[in-house]
Amino acid sequence: MDNKLAQIAVDNFLNKGYSCSESVVMAAIELNIVPRELLSVATSFSGGMGSGCLCGAIAGSQIVIGYLFGKEKTNTARTIAKEFIEEFKKSHKATCCRVLSAGFDFHSKERKSHCSNMVQSCATILNNILEREKSKV
């Protein structure tokens, strides 16, 4: 892995008991990008919001994007959120947890490994966006 955000997010997911959405947000917290209060916001987005819809790692990334670039800040969150989704779809074709994890038993080691790749991918895309936006300031 080539960035700290992705390394921490994957470690959180594989080794520290955080869900996919929590892992990305917690990595941003650990790097002092967002406040700790956002962790509890991320919890309900785990496992596709409990229904298999939007991938939790995407949702966690979008929480960070919204916090940093929302209405009371730069008001570019929607544009950046769309860019994030387009970048994710280039590699994974879908954003639905159920589609992304099709064929894996929910509690299997194989699914956990597969989902860690989604966490890594999301954290990498998020990191790239954050680095680019930081260079604009």
C-alpha cells in the first residue's frame, strides 16, 4: 500500500474490529483529518447500511468528504463525491455491497479479505482526492 490512510484503514478493518465504513473514518480520525465524533456516524453505514446497499467503505469515504467539503466549508462535496464514485466504478463497476460481495458467505474469511480490498481501494481514492485538494489551498 502506498499511503498511510489506506494502511490504517485496512488495519482497522482486519485487526481492530472496525466495520468497513468505520475503518475508513477511523483512519481519517487517526490522521487528524476529521473529529472523533464522526466514528459513531459511520457505524450505521456498515454492511451496506445493514441491507447490502451502498458499500460501507464508500459511505465512510463520503462521510469524510462531506465533513471536509460540505456547505459550511467549500461547498464542493457533491462534485467531489461524484468524482469519488466514478473513480471507484472504474475498478469495481458497482457500488452496491451486495453486488460487490456476491458469492461470498457473509461471515467468511474470503469475504473479509475481499472487503478489505474495498476498504483499501476507497481509502486510496479518498487519499488521492485529499492530497489534490490540499494542494489547491
